[in-house]
Amino acid sequence: MRALNDTFKTGIVHLAPILVSLLFGVSCAYLLLTASVEFYQITPFQEGVGSIGNALYFVILVAVGATLLYLLLKRKSLKLATLITGVALTSAVFMLSFFYIIALSSMFPILYSDTLVLSLSLCITVLVDFAIFRAHNRTSDLAVLLLGGALGAFLGNSIPTLSAISILGVLAVYDVFAVYYGPVGKIAHSGLEQLRGLSFSFKEVQMGLGDLTFYSMLATRVLVSSGPFFCLASFAGIMVGVFLAFKMLEKKGMFPGLPFPIALGLVPLIVSFFL
């Protein structure tokens, strides 16, 4: 996360976009829990001893993607960077739209139709692409908030608990390095707003899509593993963590968005293991 000017002061209002994204993500997670949809493991290694391997796999993917974008921006290849992010975001939106519409159709069979599902998925993808790449900033920012929530809910439902904890923990540590010494901080200094769809801005604060995605992933995983009470506690922990990160942002101008929210949001999940 980055402050857009030197006079930034944290207020409760700055939590509003995070709240919107998390609420949408938890709503998507609830839909998936109540619908008759089959989940496939998206991690390459088996749960248990392979959890750390899954964490390293995700961190490598994130690091390679961020490094590639930084190198393209450094070489002034903005069009190619925009093309790559555009293809990736469009693919993600279509996949998520298709998946969630299938979930809805399982609850309302009368609506089920392969043609209808495909058509609605394409329409949603076109609308989201327009919102992100063509519309005004507020519409684009809202699309990013909802996309982060939906993507996080999908990951939280698809990744087993131990792997999710490992992935989020390792990503939180990597985030510190990436912001201060790695490609994420360098991209932020170069102007993350050049890459539409990868960040949102709200009242002098800029945050990345990845932060929103992993907040939603954590809340969803807690809901799936431990139930609504612990999910609510994790939700609160994430929000407190984000607020603390914003307070640090006042002093530093740029601060990693994952460590505090992930650390506090994981506490209820870990506590639930011992109850």
C-alpha cells in the first residue's frame, strides 16, 4: 500500500473499500458453501508435508509475475505490460463468472443452461473489462474491489487449510521484502496506476489487488474450516490489521499490506484448532 501524498492521515473511512471487498468475498464464499459445486485442488502438492511446497509455489508465481511487470515498465514497454495484465484479468474474470454462475444455477435448476451460463459469463467479463480499462476511476476501483473479493473466495474454498496458512504466512513475509527491496516497491514508485486493474485508490491511499485477494482468501478459509463465529473474528482481525498498516503508512509513505492483517486474521483460525 502507498500514500499518495505526504499529508495522509488515517481515518476509519479508509477501511470502507476493504470492508466492501471482504463482505463481497464472504458472500461469494457463502454461495459456494451452500451450492452443490465440486472443488478441485489447485495446489500442486498434497496437503500436509506438501503445504510448504505449495506456499513456495505461490510465492514464486507472485514474484515472477511482479518481476516481469517491473522489467517491462523499466524498459518502457507499457503496452506489452498492459496486454499481459489485460489477458490475465480477463481470463480470471471469465473463469470466476462461469464458476459462480454455475454455483447459482445449482441452487436454481430452472436457470441452468450451458448456453445461458456461457453467455452471462461473457457479458460479465465484457462489463468488468470495460469498467476496469475504459470507465472512470471510481467504477474501475469498484470492479477491482469486487474482483479481489471474488478471487479470494475462490482460492479460500479451493486451497486446504494447512496450505492456506502456509501460503498466507510466507506471502506476508515476502511482502515485506517485495515492498522495500523487491519488484512491488519499484513498481509502486514507477506508478502502479499505469497498470489498470492491479490496484485501487481511495482517499489518498493506493492498494494492490493482491492485498484484497489474500484478505478475502483468509476470511473464506476460516469460514470453511471453522465456521461463521471464527470467520467474524478473523474478519475483525483483518480490519484491525489494515488499520494498523494505515497508521504505519502515515510515517513511511509505503508499507506492506499483508503482514498485520494476515497475522491478526490467522489468530482465530489457529485458536479454532485447539477448541
